[in-house]
Amino acid sequence: MWLRSTDVPWLIVLDDVDDLGEMAGLWPEGDAGRSLVTTRRRDAALLRPGVRVVTVGVFTADEAVGYLAERLAPHSPGGTVHHGEAMAALATALGCFPLALSQAAAFVIDTGTDLPSYLGLLGDERESLAGLLPSSSPADEHGGTVTGTLQLALTRAQSLAPPGTAAALLELISLLAPDGIPEAVLLGPAARAWTDGGRHAAGAANGTAPGPAGRHALLALRALHRLSLVTHREPGGTALVEAHSLVQRATRDGLPAARRAGACAAAADALEEVWSAPDCAPATAALLHRCAESLLSHAGDRLWSDAGMHPLLRRLGPHLAGLGCHEAARATAQALAGRAELHLRPGHRDLLVLRAQLAQAEGDLGNTADAVRLLTRLRGEAVDGLGPLDPDTLSIRLHEARWRMESGLITDALADFVHLAAEARTVLPADDPLVTAAEEHTALCRGLSGDAVGARDAYAALARVLERGPGPLHPSTLRVLCDLSRWIGETGDVRTAVETYRRAVDGLDRVLGPLHHDTLIARHNLAYWHGTAGDLGLAIEQFTTAAQDASRALGAEHPTTLTYRANLAFWRGAAGETDVAVEHLGLLHRTAERVFGPDHPRSLRIRQQRAELLHRAGDHGTAVAGLAAVLTDMERVQGARHPRTLETARMLADWTAQRAAAP
């Protein structure tokens, strides 16, 4: 009553309100004053007329380091100095969470531990978070601990959701990427079977969560959000869930071994369920890959058994390869294959698949002969162990033929692809990705063997099939449209090639985004055909954009980026900037040799382009000598029948003939 009637200014602070429902009828009111309430809650009750909500997050990185520097300065153990790098690392490890930083600083001071040693303990999940942030090392004027505070919040969250669901959902979240878990992973049937304890595992028939299990899972997620244990948001596209790394660590610490194994399996099932959907968007796949990496780091051997590895693990290497990250794809396949050798018998299908992924990565990195050799051996093992028409055997055969084609054995590869496509159609649906890939490579081989019209017609037919099936804006359809554009151009219809490429680029930009590897390739190829059409200014502008985008997306020294930078230099030379272009190609060649080695296809191609520009500039002697040297290396590395080797041989023969005919 007094607050409503007085004109004396007043301020009432209600700190750490745990249950907003208990404030019903008790909210201070009066024109002369204000109330300040602190709470972890994010309930609708906060959204009242006249109420302003101010979200208080964690420290910034600079604030966290500044706090640690001030807190630890008087207590350097043994007179040593806590270096800024170590304080920054600790701030990152604790997610700049003020309470955790305060307790960690107190632990370091009380025990005399230096920061590198403490960071080592913090990174070892065999150490409990409660032991590293103990109540015996109190926070600055704060009676609680990190783990105690989080446990109180979880207890309250569980009271807001069906029994057991909030804690079970947080167990799954604790194993996944902290900065973005697609909502569908946590609300799908696989996750619901875990969070609801199997009571309503079936849920809705279509997996869209209107049934009891779906409602229970959503209530649990919103309860965790209301208590600030997670953040559930929609950033304009995929609905995401985020969690602080300390919330995740504390949750994992409390998982008994058997429970942790079950949670790992459920999390893997949930990721695979979303990733395997035909309409899984590339942006979602990128989030799923981050979540899978996080899960793998916490699961240990829990995704392996004598029966095989979890299907999710098959997706990691191909996902990276599809983005053009071939070094990472090789490292992933190598690590998983090493793990597989510990768990699986020789000849097991999962071991064969991982070794095939490793061989493909070798080919993508320029080791074509090694890729063919490894895949040929694996194909024999797969035929013997799995049978010639097993899908995994067919996949190995596809990639073996692919790298045989890349090595220049076009006729042999064409026969392999025709045979493979026919056999695959007897055991797989017509729109299966493996069947489509075999038909794509059949068309490509026709073109590489000199039948540009046959390649164009085959790609056009395949594009029509995909437009009727997955649809005109499906990534597979757009990739085939890019291939069709190339062979339209190779038949001499350059203008139609440009228009078709432009449609493909617009579609890929819309569906996959401007920095996706497929979009980068399509934009680069569109620039090439603009140059071929004589639009050199537009070609150089588009090559410049493609090179800049590739550098942003992949890095300045990625093979794709170096390819685009080299082609940009070449077309500038073709437009008249010969001296600058030749110098630039020389610099790029040294970079390619340093990063990839002198025998990498990119290194050889740059030498070829440099020789061609020198010849155009009139330095015929230097150009011929340079091209002859690179041809010798191409024959040694790629083989005499490789398309690039044949192209170089024809160019050298033309130059030699021109010199012989000159007066």
C-alpha cells in the first residue's frame, strides 16, 4: 500500500527469483519507484506491460581475460606470471562464464596450480567439473557453485516437463555441438524414444511430433529454455538449440557409463535420421556434421561394435569431400579406418567402405594412380566378401571407374560405367544416387572420348529425369545442368552454354548459397564460358568474384582457390595483361609446389598455362621448352592418356609444327 501511495523514490531488488508463479499478487507497484528482478527464468510471465527484459549474458572474451588478469595478479604462484595466452585459453574453455571463471581463479589461487596445468585438467573429461570448480574454492561473494547452480536449474526444469524428459533431453544435447543443434534432431522419433523413456517411442507416423511423444519432447525443450539451460531459437531458417559448454560438461559428468552409452547411440540415431532425409538442406548438413564431430569426440568406442560402426560415421568423409575439403576428408577416413581395424574383422563392409573413402580422398588430392590401385584391390575384396551387386560393392566399382577415367583410360572407364549402370538398375531404384552417378559418368566419358553431341544428349536426358523426380531446384539436378552446360558449349553452341550455366548458377546460389563448393565451381565455369564467348571483361570480373569467394570459403591455399586464381591470371593474360599474368602464374606455381608438391595436378596445370601465355606473347622458344618439360612430367605422373596430358601433347605438336613452317 505504501509503495502505491508514496511520492518518495524507491527501488526494490528481488535477486534470483526461482519461481515466477510465487510472485503472483506480490509484484511491487507504485509510480515513484522501480523493481529490479534477477532470474534465470524466461517465462511468459516476464512479458508484462511496463516490464523491460534485459538479457545478461556471459563476459566478452576481453572482459573474461581482464577479470582473470585482475583476479590472479596478486597471487601468481612462485612469482610466475600468468600469460595472456593461457588466460585467453581458460576463458575460452569456460565459455567466458563469470561464475566459472571466478571459481577457477579461486581454485588456482588456493592450490597454487599454474594455468597450463589447470587447463590440462579441464580438458581431461576423466576429471569431474565439480572437482575443478569445487565449493571449497568459493566464487566472488557468491555462495553457489557452477554445478550446484546448474543442478538447481535442472531440478526446476524437470518440474515443468513430463517426468524424466528434461534431464534425458539434456543428456543428448550435452553430446552435440554447443553452438547449433537443429531442432529436428531433438524432436524426431529417435530422440523421442530416448527422452520419453520408450513410453511413446512411436510418436506420430510422419515424425512431425503432434503425438504424445512429440508434445513431451517439445515441453522438455521449452522447460530447459525457460530455465536458461539451453537457448531455443529460430534464426530465420532452421530452428536451433544452443547450450553453454559448461552445461554440457556438467551433464556429461553425471552420466553413468551405461547411460552414457545409451545416450551416444540415441544421439547418433537422431543425427542419422535427419541427415538421411531426402530434403536435408546443405546448411542443415553442415550443422549435423559439427554435431557428429562433437558426438564422436565424446563417444569413444561407443559407436562401434563387432557388428559394425554406426551408419552416421559413413557420412563424415563424403560430406567434407563434397565441400572440397579433401585433406580433411582423408584425415577423417584415415582415423575412422584405423578405429575400424580395432573393432571389425578383415573384409567387413564398413572397413571396406572407409578404405574406399580414403582411396577417393587420395584421388581428389591428385594421387590418381594410388586411388585406382587401392580401389581395384578393394573391389576384388568386396566382390568376394559382399557379392558383385551389393550396393557397397557397386559404390567401390563406381569410384574405381571414376579414377580410371581421371587417369586417362576413357574407353575402359566408359565400358565400366555402362556395365555398372545396367547392373545397378537391376537392384536399385532408377533415381538412386548411385544409378544417377553411373549415368552421369557415362555421359562424361562419351564427351571425353570425343563425342560431345552424345554427352550433351545424355546429360539432357538425365536432367529431364531429375527435373521430374527430385525437382528442378534439387542440388543433383542443378549439378547435372552444369554438366549439360559444358557439353552444350563443347558442341560449339557457346551462347546457349552461357545461358544454361547462368540458370544453374542462379539455382545453386539460391539452394546451396554463394559459398558452397558446387556454387563456386559453377560460377567459375560460367566465367570460363564467358571468356570463350569473347566476353573477356565479364569473364575476368566473374573469375575475380569466384577466386575471392573460394578464398573466403576454403582458404587462400586450397586447391580450388589456387585453380581459380590461376585461371583468373590466365584470362587476364589472354586479355592483354601478359607480363603481369606470367609473373602471377610464376608466384602461384611456387605456392602450389610448396603446398602440394611439384607433381600435383594444380602445379602441372599452372606450368602449362604459363607456357601458353608466353607463346601468345611471342616468346616461342621459352614456351616450347617449358611445355615440353611439363608434358614429360604429366606423362610420368598422370599417364600419356590423361585428358590434360593429351591436351598438352596436342598443343606442343601444334607449336612445333608452326615453328617448322615459319620462314
